[in-house]
Amino acid sequence: MSAAIRLTRWLLDLALIALVMSVLSLVLAANIGPAVGHQMVVIRGSSMSPAIPLGAVVDITSVKPQDLRVGDVVTLKSPGGTVYTHRIVRIVTLPDGLYIETQGDAVGKPDAPLQPVSEVSGRVTYSLPFLGFLLYMLTIPTGVLSIFSLALTMLLCIWLLEDLGQHQVHEVQEYECELARTLDAMRMRERIG
């Protein structure tokens, strides 16, 4: 098998393993995470760039209001149902409770108005860039079909490369056998003649 075929096969193997591991990890994290106090949220905007890019997955954990600090990145759910992730820039105590002022890193001004801490779904513990696209694809039938088709295509390419490598080895063996027969025939003619 030639070096180019081996390298291509190795890269395809690696890509297929990465795809399968990513899908399995995301499915497990999305399904088991809430049971242990973690929630996965896909970032669908660029207001937190470059710290959290568009398409990232963030892990959020619940946090007590008194544990919130300026600089924390939190995910909020407004009464209208909008979910967004921004950084706390100010914490304010008003007569009716604790409020926070948030701002996206890529936005030049704070969000208005102040949000009550009751809207905080959790604090962001980490983010994984671009895996949100994959997680989102796993939530729609065409996305699942696309990922399955990609994995199947990669597997077929691996099999074809393996077959091509075996075919080349077989051709070399046939050539060596034919060469050996020709040399044997020449030696016999020399002995006879």
C-alpha cells in the first residue's frame, strides 16, 4: 500500500472516530447533564464573541443569587422566553430584590433594562466552540440523516482505500510470480540448450 493511501486512510479513520466520539459525547452530555445539575445551551448569536463564538456549546450550572459576581457569564431566560448568554457588568440591590446588568462582550453598551436575578438560568462553566452546530443538527431529522450519511461515506471511503491497497499488493505478488516463472523458463532453456 502506498504512503499516500495509508495517510489518507489514517486521516479518514481519525475523522470518523472524532465524529463518532463527538456525537456520542454530545448526546450523553445533553441527556445526562441535567440530571447532575448541568445544562447544555447552543449559542446562536455572536454577541459574546470572541470569548464564546457563534455555534459554541456552553455548559451552565445553577448558581445562588448571592454567589453571582461582576464578570460572571450567565445564561438568562426573559419572561418572553428569550434565552441569551451575557456577562454581568453590574449588580444592583433595589428595594424589591437583587438585579443584574448584563452586556455581550461584542456589544458596546449594556443591555437595558436591569434583569432580576430570578431570570438567571445558570452560570457558564465552559464553552466548546463549533460543537453547537453539531448538537443542533442532532435535534432535527435532516441533521441526523446528514451526520449518518457523512459517517457512512467516510466508512465507504475507508473500505475502498483498503481494497485498493490490497489490490496493489495482489498486483505486485502476481508480477513477482510472473517474473519468477519467466526466469525459471529462461534457466531451463539455458540448461537444455
